[in-house]
Amino acid sequence: MEGKRIWVAGHRGMVGAALVRQLNKTNCDILTVSHKDLDLRDQAATRLWMKNHKPEVVIVAAARVGGIAANSNRPTAFLYDNLMIEANIIECAAQIDVQKLVFLGSTCVYPRDAKQPIREEDLLSGPLEKTNEWYAIAKIAGIKLCQAYRQEFGRDFISLQPTNLYGPGDNYDLETSHVLPALLRKAHEAKINDASVLTVWGTGKPLREFLHVDDLAEAVLFVTQHYSDMMPVNIGSGEEISIADLAKTVCDVVGFKGSLVFNPDRPDGTPRKLADISRLRSIGWNNARSLRTGLQQTYEDFQRNHRDK
Ligand code: GDP
């Protein structure tokens, strides 16, 4: 990475911003472009920008993302925008001879009933979870594009599948966010409003794995430098927790002492989603912080930056 021109596509998002923070610790030339200056869904504009800026390494962190509700309510955005963004960047990266491209997907690309922990080999081995099918299909197409360019044109394009992420810069909007920022905000507001209950969507039984976004960024840069193959690589912490236990831990970190109420009218989504991270460990990265430490740091960040939003 030293001395290279590295484009972080999607640098304003939670993941992109974490990648830029991490890259700032190295001696590379970081390229970014804001959404207002380049719409990545526009193929001609994307090609022109990439030809002019000539990145040597590209990390595709640009995507339309959201939680269980947003995914179900905005199917076209989650499918079309993600397909266009990844297809434009990947195809142009091949045209301009980018040395390495890293495509970021998600563990929700795996079948709903995949054997746990989920191995990379299980991609496309069964039906997807309906609540995030639009996003998953777009991301699967991105993984396949990387494999196709590698197979047909020998391009060093890899794809990584991060588990559920959290950390600075997360989306705290209660309708569109993921569970962890939503619970953090709900617990904070319940505490300051002296409320007696906090409502958790679904039954609280689903199991999820969480990774702090700064750990993800460290892992992505490590894998970028040490891995080159067709097979995607899962990026996770290797630990899972039920949504009910997550809610209890969040309340504990925030200092909310009321009780939890579960709302079964909201969907549970996939019952369990734990990534098998043996491949990541064999490449040499195993450095995730504990969930409690990550939550404490994220709550401090929330109090500094989001309390009035
Ligand atoms: P998923 O991992 O793709 O299913 O996305 P989410 O992070 O949005 O949801 C994970 C799980 O947390 C689901 O079972 C949700 O029903 C549950 N959950 C509990 N409370 C909340 C909440 O306030 N917001 C969200 N987004 N999910 C919640």
C-alpha cells in the first residue's frame, strides 16, 4: 500500500470513513470523490473520473445500505443502485489496469439456512433471507464480477464479506438503521427521558455477530496486502450474541435500568448469521476488540456526535 494511489469509493459512509482513518496511518495517496461530484451509478461519469485519477488500488465501499426495514421498503434502490455502482467501478478498474480491487459485500449474501458458522464455500448453496434479498442479490453479482474478471482477464480483484458492523459514523435513524445503533439510541433516549421500558423488534431470539468498523478497516487492509484468490473472505469477530442479550449489554453500557419489551410485529429476519472466519485467521488477521469495549467506544462517539439528531 505504501506509496500507492488508493481510491476509497464511498469514503463518506461508515466503512469508507474507517478505511480512510486507517489509510491515514500509512504512507499512501488517498483518493476520494464526493457523491455530488460523481454519481457512481453513472457509467460514463465513473469511467471518466477513474481514467483521470488513475487509482492503483480500489476499495469498493460505496453502497446503498440499511437495516431490515429499509431493505424491505426500498427494493429498487437496494438492487439497482448497488448493481450499477459495483458494475461501473469493477468494469472500469479492469479497463484502466487497476493493480488490486477489493469489493466489500456482506455476510447476508449467504443462504438463510446455511450451516453455521457460514463458510465462504456456501455461497449460492440455498435460498436467501427474504428481508434482505434485494441487497444480497446485488452483492452476489459484485462477488461474481470480481471472480469473472479474475478468471477471464487475470485481474487481481478480491471480495470480502463483512459481518454486521457498528462504530463511528453509523446511521442512528430508528427506521432505517441496523439493530446495534438503534438499540444504543433507544437506550440513551430511554435513560435521559426516565422511561421504564425499551422496545426491541422481533422476539430477541435471532443470533448476530458484530464487528467494530475500525477492526474491519484494519482487517480489509491486511487482507488486501496478503490475499489474492477467487474465494471471498469472511470478515468477522467470530462471536455471536442473541438480540435480547445484545439489548441487555447495550442497556448496561448506556446505564439504562428499565426493562425490555419485545415487539413480535417486527420481523426477526434470518435466525442466525455467524461467519466462519478460519480463512481470515489463516491469512493472519485475528484482532477484533470485544463487543463491550466496542460498545463503550461507540456510545462515547454517539454522545459526542449524535445526541441531538
Ligand atoms: P439484519 O441483520 O439484516 O436482520 O438487520 P438488522 O440489524 O436491522 O436486524 C437484526 C435483528 O435485530 C432483527 O432480528 C431485528 O428484528 C432485530 N432488532 C431488534 N430491535 C431492532 C431495532 O430497533 N432496529 C433494527 N433495525 N433491528 C432490531
